[in-house]
Amino acid sequence: MKMNKKALLDDVFDLFFTAIVAIFLLIFLGMVLSGGIKESHKQSLENVAEFKRMEAGFNNLKTQMWEGYNLEKINIPEQVAKSRILGGKTIVTCQDYLEESTCNSDPVKTLAWSMEYRCIWIAEQNTCSVTHVLVAAVTGG
């Protein structure tokens, strides 16, 4: 069977066109699927972070119960929302810091809502406390 040049050229063009369309289709599918995977990964990380935050808040409330605090006056959703974990310890307020360096730097930003207050270490009592910025400036803290 002998093919003429026009038929051969037509077959080569069809093969070339099919290959180009297949390549673009694969690139498009790869981008769409990759975007979906990245979004799913991001959502999964956000869900894990939310779970850990809630777990930290509930663990903090359990610890307060074991220590004998009265939880009837506590706004539980607010307490859970404010809880953060630092080095395996749940931090809700400045008083939860156990070291001077973490107290003074407030790495979980317990007082991020206020520009007037900050955490300060009280060496005499070996505890962390909340103080007004003006008081800290006057006392040199």
C-alpha cells in the first residue's frame, strides 16, 4: 500500500495536533489537581490547629478543676478560645508562664488585645503577672 504525500502530511499533522492537545490537557489537569491538593492540605492544617487549640483549652479547664478553682463563673467558650500551648503547657493568661524569659516576652500573645497591659515577671514572688504599661515604665520593669 502506497501513501501519497498529502495523506502522509495529513497523518503527521493529526499526530502532532493530538500530541499537543494531550500535553496541554495533562498540564491543565495537573494544575487543577495540584491546586485542589494544596487547598485540602491547607484546610487540614487549619483543622488540626483548631483541634489542638480546643484541646489545650479543655485541658486547661480540667487542670483548673483539679486545682480546685470554681469554674461556674468562667466563660468556657472564651477561655477555650484564648488558650494556647507553649512547650507542652497551656497558656491562657500571664500567670500561666513559669519562666521569666517567656513571661516578659509573652510569646503566645496573651495580651495582644491591649496596648496598655503587658506580662511582667515578679522576682520576689517568682510569678508572672499583668501590669499596666505606665506602672512598668515607672518601676523600671
